[in-house]
Amino acid sequence: MKINCFLFSWFICIYSYSSSSAQSAKSTLRSWVISPKLSTNGWEIGMQLKNKSDARFGISVGEIKHEKEMKQHALSEFDSYKLKHKNFNLGKINHAYTLKIGTRLWYHDPFKFKINNQKIRFESNVGLQLMILKPIYLHLRYFHMVDTIQYTSLQSEKYTANNHDIFTDRFSVAGSDKWIKGLRDIKLNPGFWINAQIKLQTVDMKYFAIIIGLGSAVDIFLYNYDIMVGFRERRVMLNGFVFAEIQLKKYNKK
């Protein structure tokens, strides 16, 4: 399904580009665009500035999710430790956040509907991105024998080869530690991205517009990376997505 979505959106955009050059009509309109997005591997929210020549420059933040993630509840039996245990994804070792900047590569409006001036647009965007890998710390349960008496202790640890068996054992994990734990261990992974998308303008008012759409993207990173134990993520990643755009228009004073 992901491959079909990718091929379809890129075929449409390449066909449109070959049949018509990008429009360059100028207007006196400037606008801010807020764009939430859900993809086959995560989420993203961005903001773009659209200038009077219809060029766009934007920035977005998001997170890459793994298909094997499954939320687990923190164990209530450890409440006596007075630790704020949080729910966790068993086997997840890193949060993979993304910071992207980009601009529109080209666009084409093939036709307009006759009702409410609605229109379809094909476009492609390109830009740079930075992946921020933040390790996840879990409260792990350890057993100790003292004079034939078994004691239990909790330690906050990130994943290592030495604690693999405990880190991946459901009943050895009390819960997740605070999110800020692990900020000192952050790793950066630079890359770039390009997408192709189809947009439908559903609402178009003088100072406000709403657009929905779908598309596919290619994300390329410098290094391989890990999100889940036992799953090495590749540097090149294909994904499909759906999105919305909320456009706030502003007209220049004459």
C-alpha cells in the first residue's frame, strides 16, 4: 500500500510537470500556513510562509514511529517506591524526532471546479532535515539475595547490550522514567527530504482557507539508526501521508 501510494503521487506530479510549466502569476497576498500531517511512520506539524509570488518556505517538527510499538501500562506494584512511573513501549530504545526546513520545488494547477472556486493542485517540496535521537530510560527491576532473603531494587537505565534481557522483559520493567532523562545522550542524524503531493482546496474565503491532501515522501539520512530493539532502520525511508493546511491570509496595504 505504501509503495502504491508513493508511485501514484509521483506519477501524477511528473505527468503534470511535463504537461505544463509552473504558474508564476503574482498577487499581493501573503499568508501563514499551519499544516498538521499524519504519515505511515509518524506525525508532523509545520508552519509555512507564503509570499506574494506564491513561493513557500517552511519549518516543521515531528516524530518517527515504529510499526512494532505497543504501549504498555506501568506496573502498579511499584507505587510504594513513590516514583512517577509512566506507560512505555516495550523494546523501544529511542525517540526519533525530526526538524525540517524546506521550500516548494514546483506546482501546477490543472483545473478548477466550478463550485465555490475549489481547485486541485499538484506540487513537490524539498528540504533539509535533522533527526534527533533521544534515548529512553526505563525503571528496571533487579533482584538481590542477602542472607537468603530476596530484595528488589529499581534502577533507571537506557538500553545496552548488558541489560538486554531485562530491558525487553515485560515484568522486569516498572515503567518509563521522565522524558528529560537522556537529553545529555542525544545523537544527531542529518539528511534531506523530497515529497510529491495532491491538494484539494475545500474552503477559500478572503482571509481564511482550508486545504486537505495526500502524498508520498522520500527521507534520506546520513546514518542508520535504531528505534526498537532488533530492528535496524535504513537511511532511506519511503512513506505515504495525509495532511491539512490552515491558511491565514494577509493582504499588503496599497
